[in-house]
Amino acid sequence: MPYEYTVTRRVEFNETDMAGIVHFSNFFKYMETVEHAFWRSLGYSVILPNYNPPLGLPRVHASCDYKRPLRFEDVVELHMKVTAKTRRSISYEIRFRRIEPGPPEEVAIGHLTVVCVQKNLDGGIEAVPFPEELASQIEVAPGVVPAGSPEFQT
């Protein structure tokens, strides 16, 4: 049952700032890269036009905590895991780990929450449950402690 996915990529020159460090906004693009790859691995996309009405997965939360810089030509591993799932939403944690040059080290941790929405005839959107055939393919990663439990540590 899918609950995680990993992508490896090299930092491009155009992703860096004048100090040669990856601009913070690119971490959000990287999170989207691994999320989209995860959905493609299941045979889906974050845009679901084959449903009537069409469905989408907009972000309702995105955050990233930075620990160390990434630079041009660094190779970074993006490891995403599902940390929460409800009828209408899925949350992910994305760990960024520089693997080249070594030694490997964690450089950032990101979080995304997406909601399943349908586009109505009037152009508006509303949150709806994930279709069962889609929802049944995704589960919360083993060992994830729910945020509301006494074991949860920040």
C-alpha cells in the first residue's frame, strides 16, 4: 500500500540566489515535484479530469523548516510520506537530504496538506470525499504519530 515516495534531483543554477544558495521558494517546487511523482506512480495526477465533475487537489497548507543550505550542483533526495489522511484531505511530510557532496545530511523538512475538491458548474469549488478507488490506494505511513495524541512531539 503506497504511503511514501522518493525522488532524487540535482540543484539547477537558476534555482539559486545571489549567494549561490537555493532560494527558499524552490523548496515548495521540490515538494510539488515529489508529490506529483507519487500520484503518477499510482496512475493518477493532482488534476483528475476523468471524474464528473472534475476533481483537483489544491494545497490548503504548505510550510518548510530549513536547517542547512543547498547549493548549485548539490544532489538532493526528497522523501515524502503520508502523515495524515481523512475523507477529504491528505497531509505529507517531505524530508530533504543532501546526498552529494557527502556526507549525507538533512537540510529541510516540509509539510503539505491537500484537499480533494470538485469544480462546480458555476466555477466555484467545494471539498468532497476522495473517490474510493483512489482513497483505497493510499494509507498513512507506519509509525506516524497523530498530531493530537500524547505521544506527538514537535
